[in-house]
Amino acid sequence: MPAKKKTATKARATQKRKKITAEDLFRLRLATGLAMSPDERKIAYSVEWMDKKENKYFTNIHMLDIATSESRQFTHGNHSDGQPVWSHDGEQLAFVSKREKKTGVYIMPSGGGAECCLLEIEGSIDGLQWTPDDTDLVFDLQYADSHFIEDKKKQKEPPVYRHITRLWHRLDGMGYTPKTPVQVFALDVETAKLRQITKGKRDNYNGSISPDGKWVAFVSNRSRKPDLDFLRLDLFVVPFAGGKERRVPTPAGPVWAPRFSPDSKKIAYLGHDDPNAGWGGVNLHIWTVGLNGRPAAKDIMPKFDRQAMDESISDTSDFHGVGALEWSADGRRVFFLCSDTGATKLYAARAAGGKPTCIYDGKCHIKAFSVNGKTRTVGLGYSDLKNPGDIITCPTTSGGEKHAVRHTDLNRFLRTDVELGRTREVWFKSFDGTDIQGWLVTPPGFRPAKKYPAILEIHGGPMAQYAFTFFHEMQYLAAKGYVVFYTNPRGGAGRGETWASAISDGWGDLDYKDCMAAADWLEKQKFVNSKRIGVTGGSYGGYMTNWMIGHTNRFRAAVTQRSVVNLLSFVGSSDIGYDLNREFKGWPWTNRENYIKCSPITYYKNIKTPVLIIHSEQDLRCGLEQAQQMFAMLKVMGKTVELVQFPQEPHGLSRHGRPDRRLARLDWIRKWFDRYLKK
């Protein structure tokens, strides 16, 4: 971890530190976003926390002085303030705030003062940015259906019926998608007048204003079957003042996060050129294209065998998204995040093309970054195995980590009050000699001569990676006396296209063998009781947990969470299930045998392992019906099985579920393993 500019008071040597608890989630302070000021002297950043009394999450914006490392709270109140963005003159800070059921756009003097609400809607606002002359704010906006219902009583009531005509009509964490599409809007800061920039019945999003103020770039899917061909995205530009949109030619494939070059002549974006790619089988790279299509679109980092996005997962940050990119002030480089072998690092790609340069390297998880002004300094949201997150800065040159400074100490209690389990990186061989990466967490007060029960954790995705980042769940289970082992089997992120596509059309083969190799390694450790090992995982990790207990009886107990059991029904019940055809090279009616072969439910007659099923009732990614199929079948067969359902929760319960339910989930996992691994 980078050194802090101002060293905090050292903990008293005599102070006895306690083990981490589930309730310590309420003490965590998580930096969720940041924005560098134009003069590179300050950083506005958001801090999220859970309020125990109200049983909710709140976020406020803080202001950091880089020279002194002093922070002050900038916004106040029990609501969620985020997406801070500086005006170009540095005089104002705009942000988005969610209060009650309304989402608003606010501005405040950057030196502090009264906030001003410019807009309040029922719906979502994203991608907030100032126009170059600071007269307007540009952003993506989607109205919720309730926004158009004037009767407040009727707003709370479900509709009489839902008439559905599209495959894309639900999204986990959101529910039924609004009827109105996403559009790019401009908001006049002086008059608070809202003006729609993009038009049409399709979603138009990722709006980005050009530095000369003339154009807005955006992304849209105009294909004949947008729900099935959702990777066939196109790049468009439209005059900011109003006028006809124009498509900017790009290869068939995804286009995300467009950003204009400083001279407004080029657009950089995240994408690739294969609209039929499987899950993660083609790397997302930085591409550039001329405003008028000349020079033609090109991948400026074609030989870089990594994804240009953050794919590291943790329960102290939201699941990875598409990512972001930013230009350097001279237009010669484009900054981006990259997940690489269990770390997420900051890179810069040369606009002229070539091998990207690593700006911040190390065994860490860079969750977010921000540059501004002359782009000499970058602000980073930093996490590692002992730290959920802090704000650091470093130069935007190669080897910047050597000169990094940590400015915040948001979770000091983890160093002064809590004794964490020791986490160390481990490499081991799979069945075919392939090197597999993992992390081993030993309990606080660990004694090598003692025999401990152990838990193998399997990540979701599968296109994701465990990483050098703080994971509360792993520390919690270690504090309860377990050795915890979590690994990155094939099919995940961080090691290139061949690694990611290794399980395409073949789930349950190489990934299963890699997980079994992890169990083999764990059993051989002298401090592990080889007869008391459990297995757990969520989402794809739940799928693999189900698969493993259907193919081996080596585990004493299992906890499967938000899992998939039946790929045939998953295709029709998941919000993204119809995308499985790209991963399995066909549909259930054209590749039925493989869907059945790769479904854990096919092998449930073999299960002898006691299994706890944990599932959220509003999970639209891996529907509740998956858990119910598993529970019913195992019950009918007389197996040892229990089901715990969490009302109102979506797929992401472990990361952003209601606080009391997150604690209950952890408690159920502990109790199940205590029952079968400790008795």
C-alpha cells in the first residue's frame, strides 16, 4: 500500500485487537467514485456506508486537498450523492443525488456552500459532464414508468397487467425495464431547462460532449434484432445545438464509453470486432476513429492479450461494469483499467498504436481513476487484501506506483482494532500442469500445528477474477476458525482470450478439474483437516458448487448461492438467458444434448453432500426457479438439503443487499459449515 502523506496516530501496542465480525460491515467506508479538479489540486470523491438504524446505504461526497491530504465532507444527509464532476473553471461541482424515490442533478460551489437542485425526476441519470463553456450539463436519462403517473397512490400499486413484446424487458436489480428509452439530454445550468438531444425509440446512451462543444457522441443498437444481437452496437454523433444524427463507421461488434480527443477530431471507445463472441472470448480493447470516419476505426492495442476493464470481484464493491477511458491532455494517450492475473491496474494506450504502458502496477485492485487539466497526476480508488479502499495519487508516467501517495485512511479500524486473517497468494498445478492462481486465508491467531476445517470458495461470472482486493466474507469465515481458499480457474478473467474461452460450450470440464486441483492442494496442507472441507460459491460459482457435489463426495458440506442448476430453463427464465446461445454455440433445440450434459441437475442423483441453497426471491439473473428445482428434486430423493430465500433481494445480495439480509446470509453460511465441518 502506498505510504500516507500524513501518518495517522499509531495504535497502542497494548491494545488488544478483536476478530472481524459480520457487523463490521457497518463500520466500512467505501470510496465509490472520484473526480480530479482541473488544476489537479483537489479530488472530489464519494464515500458509501451502511446505516444500521435505517438499514440502508447512503453516500456523501468528500473533498480532498492533495497537497495536505486533508479531507472534508462536502455533502451531508442520509441520501446517496455520487458522480461528482467539476466545471472546467473549477468553480462548481455537479453531482447526482438519489433522495427518497427521486433522482436529481445538483450543483454546489466547489469551495462549499448551498446546493442547488436543477432537476428532479423518477428514473435514472448517468454519465454527468459539463459542456466546455460550463453553461450546460450533459447526461443519459431514462424516466421510470412511475414518473408519468400523477396519482401518488397509483404509483405504489402494480399495474393491472404487463404487455410484453421484447426479450429485453427485465434487468436484475432494476426489475421490469421502463417503457421509455434512454436518451441523452442537456440541462441549462442557469435556467434549469431540460433539452433532449437524441431521439427515437431505441436506447441512445453513453453520451459524450466534444471539447469544442459542437458534437455529442453516443451509442445505440439499431440492428434488426437488438435483443438477440445486443453486441451489434453503433457509434453516432449529433450536433449539440440540435440536428441530424450521423453514424460513425465502426466494425460490427460492441461500442462503449466513447470519448472525444482533446482536439475533437477523434473518438476513442471500448470495443472489439466480433458481435458473435462468447462470454469474454474476445478482448475488449481501446479503439479510435475519426469524427467523420477517417481515419478508419482501429484497435490501438491489438496484441495486448487482456481486457480493457475491471473484472475483479469483491463484496466491498459493485460487480464490474464495462469500464471507462480518458484521454491525456496532449491527445497522445488513452488511460484505462485492465484486469491482469488477479490485479486491476491502470494502463495508458498510445493513440498512435502499440503496446500499452502500465501506469500503476502492483498486487492491488484499482477500482476507479480520474484525470483532468494537464493530466500530470491521476487520482485512484485503491484496494488491496487488507484495505477496502482509499484515495491515492500518482504521476501519469510508467512506474507511477513508485511515487504514489495515499491521502485517506477510510477504514483505519481494520489496522488498529481488528486482527485480520493472513492472506497469501498461492500458485498450484492443475491436472495437466497448468498454473492456477489462488489466495489462502488463515484464521487470526493461526497455529501451523493445528488442524483447521477449510472452505473452498468459487467465484461467479464466469468471466471474472478473484483479486488482490479486500473481501469481507473471506475474512469473516477465517475469523470463525476456517482456512479459506479461493482461486481463479480457467474460464475466468485476467489471463487472456484463450484462458477465458477455455470452457466455452463445455462448462463442467476444465473449470471443474481446476477446482478439484484446488481441493487437492488444500487437502495436502498439514494444517487442514482433509475430512472437513466445504465448498461454496455464487452465481457461476454456485453452478460449479452444484456441479462438484454431483460429481464428487469429497466435500463434507456445500452452500450453493444464486446458482444455476438447469441450463434448459435458464435460457427462458434469466434476464440474459437467451444470450447463452453464444456461449453454447446454439440453442436448446439445436444443441440440446450439450445443455443437458452441462446442467448440474442431470447429476443430482449422485449427491450425498449436505447442501444449503441460498437464493434471492427477486433474482432475475439466476431465477428463483433454479433454486426451487434443486430443492424439490433433492427433497424427493431424500437428500440432506435446506433452502433459505431472501425476499425483495436481487442477484447481488452479497454486495448490495439490504444490510440486515447481508448479515443473515453470512450467518447462514457460517451455521451450515459449523454444523457439518466442526461437529
